[in-house]
Amino acid sequence: MISFYLNGKHHEITHLNPNTTVLEYLRLHERQTDTKEGCGSGDCGACTIMAQRLAIDDSEQSTTPFYTLNSCITLLSLMDGHHLMTAAYLADNPEHHPDRASLHPAQQAMVDCHGSQCGFCTPGFVMSLASVYENHRLQKVQDATIDALSYDDIVASISGNLCRCTGYRPIIEAGLAMGTIGQQRDEAQTAAKDLTIALATDAMAPSKAPVSMKNNAIEPALTQDSRQLFMPQSIDELNQVLAANPKATIWAGGTDLGLSVTQHLVDHELIVQLSAIDELKSWSVIDTNDNALSDDKQNVASVSTKSLVLGAGMSYKKMLPVLEQYFPTFAAVFERIASPQIRNMGTIGGNIANASPIGDLPPILLALDAQVHLRHCGMANRTDKSQASYTDETIPLSAFFLDYKKTKLRAGSYVVAVHIPLLQDNQYLYIHKISKRYEDDISACLLAARLDISADGMTIEDVKFGLGGMAAIPLLATKSQQALIGKPLTVASFEKAAKMLPMDVSPMTDVRASREYRMHVVQRLLIKCGKQLVAELQTISA
């Protein structure tokens, strides 16, 4: 069973096609047609809705942040334990009368600033603006000194929404006007609608108890005919489910896998969903003796023996503050990756396991010498399905990708975590992504460079160049790397290394870029990394 709130009303569902998306459920099952279907692939943002994870008790709920998601590619089961909100819920309109409704500041601002024309994209924009407004309001309650929402805040919040009629200027103006509208209402003591809800039942609180068992087997959360969806609550339960069902489709955020349902019309027979497994969403810093440093001990010195371990189920949004601390250059790229809606749902494990040649994370992780922790599940005792066995292996990420969409994963396998060695004082990281749009666009090509220099700053001791969008798999430019090792730290050394790139890779031509363009651009980016390093060292020594 999955349990959630939709616009303030409690829902419990057991019998439903596991492939049902949030959008399909809203429009076809609930006739909630204020949420629009646009591209069906998580790009346009017309289907954007807002969600809030329900906390364990009411006292915590008021501080739980809101977030947006693309309902077209998000499975309804991922909303278990959440409150889903559509544009129709935002207004304070108990009598359902348009003349008596008190619009949400995001809605009122769109009206006042003429931010809507055809109106098809408007509900999605409203939800993105309402989300940033509500989260800012929660922060103000905790810290009254927080500044008002800025232009950059508004632009970032709507970077996953497309408009073809009004254009962005009046919509941005609407976003900037929300705060004034809310402040005026506060001064007039006009009660604003509280979008958080009280828990109607203890059953809605996230439960850590094992899911229901029958005949020593874990029961599916959703079923329809022969189709089933399992939601294991722990890694142990996940091991058991995969051992019994090795050919199941493993579903994390589903930001790419969701397209198999909406674009390719795949009806997955068996889905194992990872969203309830908190162990896959944790992080730590470990040393060579596997002494883990807890999440609370964040101020850890970067030494050669330490690695950052990110659970495969961590979303981009949850990873961001961790990377900002340990890999700020890596974190800075996140505003170029996908959209807020996708970053709220997509996971690092999914991005790696998807094995897309244009995935943004793998080239960066390759440059950082990351390793991937895999688990291969099997059944120790076929007569007793409660007894599952598994084998673990941790391999370099460079050995994980075999061919286009082929990896070391096999039936019953999954990604547990990613291990990233922390940068040393003599190591520098540079990342460059090329795409047609600055935000929310697929890479035409991506170069990540980790450069190690000698103690005197004169020689290049080691180098790793991670390439994305240049071949059937993300890969390292080994010949170009070798051409730099032991060479003097000069721009000329990088120019010579760039000439070796055709020996490392032969890119393809597609709708994003020609092979000649890709080769030329990455060669120039490789040289640019050298210029950046030389300039940075000169600044430090000055």
C-alpha cells in the first residue's frame, strides 16, 4: 500500500498499475486537470507540482521544505508519505468561488504582472514560484534577517519551466513581487493559507518497520494483474527482494527511466523502488581503515587516506551541500545540470547506472578517481526465500562502463555507494560543460580535469581528463593524460597534450554537435584548463 495526501485529502492505494505516473493519476484518476501535460519527458515544466515530505510528527512538519517535481515522469509510488499540491490547492478558497478566493502570492503576482498569456505553462510556473516563496517564508520564520528573494533566486527557481508566449520578463517580475504581496497581507493581518497539513493518522508518519510479509516473502506495495511494485524499507529487504526477483526494474528517482513509460510506452512488469531506503541516502567520510566519520563531523581535514562516500540514493539536491564543502568546483556545476525539478528527484546512483554517454556526473567522477561499490544479490537457499546472499565489489568507475548502456551490473545487482578521494593540496579540479542552453540542457560535451602538480609548482605529476559526450561511454583521455605527466607546467605542455586527443576518442555527430565541433571544443577546453591552473598558481604566489 502507498499512502499520501493530495491537496489536503488522504489517499491509500493498493491496487494500481505500478507504472502510473503522478500526472496520469492526477488527470485520469482524480480529474485534477489544472496540472498540464506538455512534453511528457521532464523538460518543459508544464506538469510541475509541489510536494512536501511528511515528517514523523506535526512539530517537525512546519520546517520540512517544499520541493517541485515533474509529475509526468514521476511514479505515483514515489509520493508515498508525501503531501502533493497542485495549483488549485494554493488559493485560499473554501467556498470554491472565484470572486471570493484569496490567491496565493505567486498566483496574485502572475495576475498583477501579466505573467500569463496562453496559460498552458502557467500552473507549472506558479508551482515553481510558490515553492521558492514558501521555503523562503519558512526560513524567515527561523531567521528574520534573511534577505528578500533576489533576481537570481527567482531565475533559478523557474529554470526548469519553459514559456513560449509571455516570455520570462513578466514572470520574473511576478516572482520578485511575491514578497511584497505577502508582506502587505501580513501587515493587514490577512491570514495566509498554511500549506502544511496536520498528520491525520500515525500511519502517515514514515515507518521504519519492515513491510508486510507473507510466506517469508515481502509483499508488493502496488499490484495490478501480474504487475507488481516492491518498496523495501531497508538494504536487507532490498537484498531479499532482488535475490527473489533478479530481473526486476530498479527504480530510484526515475528522471531518465520515467521516459521509458511516457515516451516508449514500456509497461514494466516488476519494479523495485528504492525511495524508502534511508541507508542509500546517507554520506560519510572514511579513511583507509574504514573508520567512518559521521555526518555531524563535517570539518574534517582533507588528507590522502580519506574519501567521501555518497550513498547511491542521494539526490542531486541532497548532495549539493556536501559537495559544496568537499568539492566546491564540482558543486558549482550543479546549476548547469538539469532543472530544479530533476535535481530534486535524480540520484547519483541512477545517473551512474544509467550509463548515458552524456551524463554529467560520470566524467567528473572519472577525473576524481572515483570508485563504485556494487552489490550482486543471489538466493542462498532457494527453498527459503527469506535467506538472501550477496557479494560486494568496489571497482574503479573507469572499469564500470563496458559499452553503450552496458555496465558491470547484472541481474540482481545495484549500486550501493560512490567513493570519491578527497583532493589534496597539490590537486586542482576544473570542469567545463558545453550545451546549447546554459541551464536545463544536455551536454554536447563535458571535460573534467584533475591536475596534480609537484611541491615546487613547476611540474605536472599526474592528471585525469574525464570526457562526456565524446564516445559511447564516459571515459578517460589516457593518451592526453600520459602526454602531460612529468612535463613542465606551461600552456605549451597542454597544447601538446590536446593534439593527442584524437588518439583517445573519435566523437560522433548528432543533433547536439558535429564530431569536428566536439573535438575542437574539447581540445580548446583542455588548453583552457592549463591556462586556468597557471593563472591560479600565479595568483597564489603573488
